[in-house]
Amino acid sequence: MRDKKGFSLLEVVIALVILGMITTTLFAIIRGSVKGAADIERIQSENDQVHRFLELCRLTFQSLPNSATLSLKPIDSNIPEGPQELGIAGMPTAFAFGANPVSYQETIIALGLNALNPSFEDGTPRYNIGISRADIIPATNTEDLGGELTANPENPPDEQGRYWMPLLREVANLHWRFWKESSDEWLDEWSETALPDLIEVQLQMEGRLTPLRLVFALPIKTLREGRGQPQGSTSTTTTTSTSSNPTGQGQQPATTAQPTTPR
């Protein structure tokens, strides 16, 4: 009868080592795939948010009325290269969010520190791009309004008591410049009543090595003198004639209204 032989201890140890190596490799591959899929989803979501913000800026700038004015200044006058505030006045529908979407108050776009996570892992500041208006938060928060901003720890007021509605989070830097064609230069500050010819924005998100640069063209609106008169309308032409009275003691103007109908 033939004797039955089992595995030796050395063979079992070698098999366990090989199985552990295979399991570790498979786990690393699966973990890398899951992390890669999560990173792709995060980047895609971030790109969608950036696209929506820039599209909102484009629609706002290209819809500026003739009465609108823009202002650009640094938040801290002692740091000219620091964060800026872009103000839009005279456009009631600029960034129509909050309790009063249509507002005649000035809308301000600026960077603000993230109240919950003020810095990244490397210690650099973590910003949010937000908008602020004097009436962006209602006096009472009893009504459920779409897009309403309420005071909470995530949106505390700044040093001037202004509340901000976040539009884009996880921002490393945002810089605006205005192009003045008459002087052929880009300006980091703007206080003129006339609109600039171009607006440049440089946006850098967390983890991005290079900023995203876009240039917006503003509408050119020229008032032209009307020609002719619309068909089917009737106008009244007023003529003034001068006549002398019989006594010769001056002149009296006589005014007659003659209706004119287009042929």
C-alpha cells in the first residue's frame, strides 16, 4: 500500500507568502482604481462648478446696461497684489441670488477665507469666491425663499459686517484686470465711470499648477439718431407764425397744430 504524503511546513509557508503577495497586489490595484475614479469624479465636479461660475460672469458682463458702472480695488490697500473686490452697480439683475434677486444695491464679488477650513495642507489660505449685497440676507428668515442665505458658522460676516454667499469653493487665488484701450494697458484697479474695454480673470483652484485665464468682452452700445417715422403712426407738427396787429404795436405769435398723416 502506498503511503500518503502531505505538504511540508516550508511549502505551506511559501504558499502563504505567495498568496499574501498576490492579495496585497490586488488590493493595491483595487484601491488605486477606486481612488482614481473618485479623483476623476471630484475633478469633473470641480470643472462643472468652475464652468458655471465663468458662464455666469460672462452672461453678467455681456448684459451690462449703459447705466452700469464697475469698480475694482484691493481688499487691503497695503497689499496691492492681494485679494480684490469687484463691484457692479446699476445692474439690478447682476448675480441674482439671495432673498432679493433683483436689487439696486451694489453687488460685490471677492475672495473670502473658508471659515470651516481656512488653509490647505501646505498652509496656504483656502478661499471661497462669494458675492455680497446690502440686502442679500433678509431682515427675518421666516420665509422659505429660493437661494436665500442665512447667517450660520459657515457664512459669518466679515470685519465690515457684510455677509457673503459662496459661489465657488476650494479656490487658491482669483485675480481681475481691466483693459483700457486708450492707454493700452491692463489695470489692477478701476474707479472710472466708463466701462473698461475688456475684463480678464485668472482663477486657480486647489491642486492646479497653472491658473485658468479668460478674457470677457463687454458690449458696445451706441445711441443712433432715429430716421423717419414708423409707418401707421400719426404725428402733430406745431408751426409758429408771426403777424402784426393793425395798430402796429408789436407782434403776436400765432400757434396752430396741423396733424400729419404718413402716406
